[in-house]
Amino acid sequence: MIQASSKQQVGKAQYGIKSVFAGSLLVRGLGLILAFSIHLIVVRTLGVEASGLFFVALSVLYLSIVIAKRGYETALLKHAAIAFDEKTKNDSNELAELYIEIKHTIIRSAALVTGCLILFSPLIAKLLSDSNNLMIPLVIIILATLPMSLSAINTSVLKSCRKPVMATLCETVYMPIIFILLIGVLYSLNILNITVICSIFVMAAMAAQFISGIHINNTLLVKKNKLKAINKNSYVDITKNSKHIFPLDIFNWILIYSCIPILSFYSNDTEVGEFSIAHRLVTQISVLLIVCNGIVAPRLAISYKNNIISNVRNLWLNSCLGLTILSLPIVIVFLFYPEIIMMIFGSDFNGSMIILQILTIGQLFNIITGPAGYVLTSCGHEVLLKRIIIISTSITISLSAIFAYQWQAEGMAYAVSTGLIIQNIVTAIFAYKITQPDTERPTASVQFALIEGKTK
């Protein structure tokens, strides 16, 4: 009877995923087109050197967002999914209470991070650029830390509330549309430069955050006069998990985005521009993985809470298969016909073709292994995942320092791909072991007690 019940839950979960995946994928596909359009506009407007400066500033912004969020985004995704599940059963308002408390925490954190980065922006600009043109764009774009951090929290809550399509709109569509519209308005005035484009980026981030806040209010019916005192135990649990997740986010930034600031330290702005556009294009391959994570992650957390490890395994493996099949067309184009893509950006980016091919190989492993990291965090193995990411990131940084110095942009591409491959293979191996069919929660805890530094 237990097996039959488990199979029914697996079937319902798979049906639910299929029913929302198509909608989320369509919206994410629109976001992909919009992101590609933004890259094209920036590169065509600024040229290879100035676009390199823009992407360096953007990488610093992503780090500031990671620091401002402090791991709350992912920690909230897990707990909010369970809170929403309880809300549907007993009409609890705990999710809205948690959201407001964490929102205030993020606002304070983002304000502090923004102030510190602006204060040290002259030093950062001097370290990351061989020209004097980075500081002003950097100061302007850092102002997007607060709205983009809040948007990330809003998106996380919407995913937990089983609204992946709405979450995807907030995550990938609203901001690019507003950005492109503002660019279109100012293009006729012939005043577009890197300072103006960074200012438009910040305004688009603020507008997108405002829209996502409206969705949150409509979803949670957040009314302060009707909210009770927050359950401190829930907030403490989320804060405790965020302390494990925060280092993961930092190391993930190092693994994915630090390559651009590191390369800017060793090379010139032109080479950074060539690498940056290839890197930004390759990260778009993970669009399918992002869609899948937003749908699967809440279900993984609930399945583990109900001690249905086989359900966790089936969700993960089916996701890996679907992601691999769906990503093959764009992977084939990037690997075997890179000139088709790069010619759109102009002849100045011919040197980006080999970089595009190398980075695509690393991103392919990221797709094949699917949401393996979410499997570990959903099953309570945040510490294990942290150690995997720390080791793989250390390898990446070491290789980056050597390869970027020796072969500049191409060497950096090899270092980034190597780090991604190592991290994803090791994470997938442990996710596979944890989700063995005969493995239940106590067995998994004992099996990985030594790895996570726990005592039996």
C-alpha cells in the first residue's frame, strides 16, 4: 500500500511538472530572446572595449547581490514551499509573516553592501580596469543591488507558492522589457553611452522589483494589520540554513562570474569584452535548468519532508533526461557553428568563437546533471554541497590564475569549464547515492555523517 501511495505521488508530481514546465519554458524562452537582445544592444552601442567595462561592473553587481541576500533566497525557497503546503491545509499565514521579516533583513543588508561598495569603488575600479572609465559606471550599477535582491526574494516565494510562470516573468521578462523600452526612447536622442546604459539598467531593476512586489502582495494577501507575530522558530531555522547556503552562493559566484574580474586584472578591456559576451551567451544555456529548478525544488523539499526518497530520485533523474534532450539544439549550434552566433555581434568578436566552444562544454555538464545541488540541499546535506563547491571553486581559482596569465581569455575559458565539470560530476555522484531506492532519511544521515562533520 505504501508503494502504491508512493507511485501515485510520483505520478502526480510528474504530471504537475509537465503541466507547468511548458508555460515556464515559453516565458523563459521569451526571457532568453530579451537577454540576447540586451547583449546585442549593449555590444553594438558601446563597442568591444566599453562593453567589457559594462560586464565587469555587472559581475561586481552580482557579487553585491549575493552578499545582500546572504543565502536567504535559497533557504526561503525550501521553507516557504513547506509553509505554503501547510497554508493550503490549515490557512496559516506564516508564509506572509516570514516574507515580511526576511524582506526587512534583505533591505538592511543590501543598503549596507551598497554603501560599502560605493565607498571603495575607486579602489575596485583601479584594480579591475587599465583605464579610468570604470568607476562611474560601477557606482551607478551598484545601486541596483537593493531592487534586484528583493526581486530574487519575491521570485523565490512565488516559486514556493507553485506559481513558476509568474516567477519566471519576474525573473527574466519584466526587467529586460523595461530596459529595452527605455533604450528605445533614448536612442533617438543619440545620448547612449556606458553611463546612460548603466542608469537605465538600474531604473529597469527598480521597476521590475515594483511589479514583482505587486505579484507577491496579490499572492500572499500581505496586510500588516492582519499579520500575527512571526513564528521565531521558523525564522531561526531559515537563518540557520542561510548560513550554510551563503558560502555556497559566494563560491558559486566565484565559479561562474569571478572569471571576468580576474581576467580584467590580467588582460585589457578589449579581451575582457570578447570573453564576456561569449560567457554571457553560454550562461543562457542554463535557462532550462533554471526553469526546472524553480518547478522541481519545492517538490523535492516536500518529498523529503514526507520521507519519500524514491520520489526525490525520480524527480531528479527525469529532470536530467528532459534537460539534456531540450538543450541539445543550442549546444550543437554553439559547439559546431559558433561563427553563426558571433557574426551577429560584429567582426570585433571573432576571437570569441573558441571561447564560446570551450565554455559550452562546461555548461553542458551543468545541464546533464540537472538540479543535483537542490537534491542535496532538499535532503539536508547543505554542508556536503558547500564542501564540494569550495573544493571545485578552489581548483577553478587556481587554474584561472595560471591559465589567464598564460593564455588570457582562452585560458580563462578552460579554467571555468574545468571547475564546472568537476563540481557537477561530484555533486551528481553524491545525489545519486543519497537517493538510492532503499535509502530513507535516517540511513542517508548516518551514511554522510562523517562527510558533513556530524557525530552519530
